[in-house]
Amino acid sequence: MTRKLLIASDHGGYALKEALKKAFEDVRVGEYVIEWLDLGCHNPDSVDYPDYAHALADAIKAGKADTGVLICGSGIGISIAANRHAHIRAALCGDVTSARLSRAHNNANVIVFGGRVIGDQVAIDCLDIFLKTPYEGGRHDRRIGKMS
């Protein structure tokens, strides 16, 4: 089975975006093979991160995929831009525990990385656990409801 996954970055996240796509191109995550929907940027030339956060949020709203990855230099700016959309719960993660808990407790639908502050392998490990972790629901539903 194929799982569509959105990915977008600015120039500061371009190299990590390409590394993540390559790392997951022939890898099964659970029962899924990843099909990337790359929303850009497509080279390391300077661009504005809000454009890519908004494009990914719009693609989720349009039903192109239900999960995404965003990357900018620090991860902070693109997180702020993405979380301006009510249907997005973007979590900036730099370790596997944060990635796991962002799914299990916060039902995050977008994982965010700082391309200049995280190594490729750590980002790969974080994305892997993010994709494999289900939302626990229950006591967390009340809190998620307050954010939407």
C-alpha cells in the first residue's frame, strides 16, 4: 500500500528535504511505501518559508495527503507559519521522543525540522517514528479540541 506524504522546504531546508526523500524512497514504513508529493523548493536558491508552509497546509486541506514534513533553516519560522492554519498541528522535533509524543499526545499532522540544526540521521529517525506512531486519543482529545 502507498502512503502519500507532503514535503516542502525553503532554501535552508533543501538539502535535508532531499536527504529525507532519498532515505525513504525504497523503505516500507509499517505497511506503507512512501509516495512523496514535493511542494518545493526545488533548488538551494533563496525563497520565503511562509510560501511553502502555506502550500503544504493548503494541500492537506485539499486532501492531497493527511501528513507532511516542513523544513527551514531553524524549523521555527516555518512552524509558526504552518500553525497559523487551524487544521495544522505542526511539531518542531529534534529527537525521537518529541517526534513520538507529537503524534501520540498531540496528533500532529506535520513534523518540522531545522535543516541547519539537525543531522540527517536524526531527522530520518524522527520521521520514521512520527510515521509509525498512532494518536492515542482518550484524555488527549479534550486538549486537541481546544486547539482547533
